[in-house]
Amino acid sequence: MTPELDPVIHAQARLRVVATLNTLAEGDQITFPGLKDLLGMTAGNLSVHLSKLEEAGYVEIVKTHKGRTPVTYVALTRRGRAAFEGYTAAIRELLDTARAPASEDT
């Protein structure tokens, strides 16, 4: 049986976002501009993908101010970490089955 890949994470841009956020320690955040620069994405493109991830409960977005300057922080939630772990396990399983020799029954 082929493992199910999480469609929220599977989109290339969202996979890059989640993989990058997963490198942060649990509870750590990154600023929106910092994440945008790390990924080389436009603000609009990153916003769209973060919205999808936020709807799924995979990221938390906090908008605040530093003095008078607005700042947006992004963090991977526990649910997001679990989803990423499940996604990477499913990819590994898929790759392992692709390497297995085909049986004569197929």
C-alpha cells in the first residue's frame, strides 16, 4: 500500500517552509522577513503558503510591535512538527518501496 502524503505539506513551497521552520528549536520563532530571505520567496508568495499552513494548524503567526515598528513572527506548532515527521516517514516508506524488487505477482 502506498503511504499517504500530507497534501498541505506536499506542495514544494510549503515543504520548504515547514522544513526550514522544523530546524528551529520547539518554541522558537523567526521573523517573516527572515524566513522570506532564507527561502528566497516573495512576501506575497510566502504569505499565501503560510496562510494554508496556519489554516491546517501547522504554523503559528504572531503579529506584534517592536517599538512603533510592526513585526510578524512565524513558528512551527507541535501539530506542524508531528505532521512534518509523518510526512518524512511517508516519503521514506515510499522511497523504500520504490527500491524493493518487484514481485512476480505484479
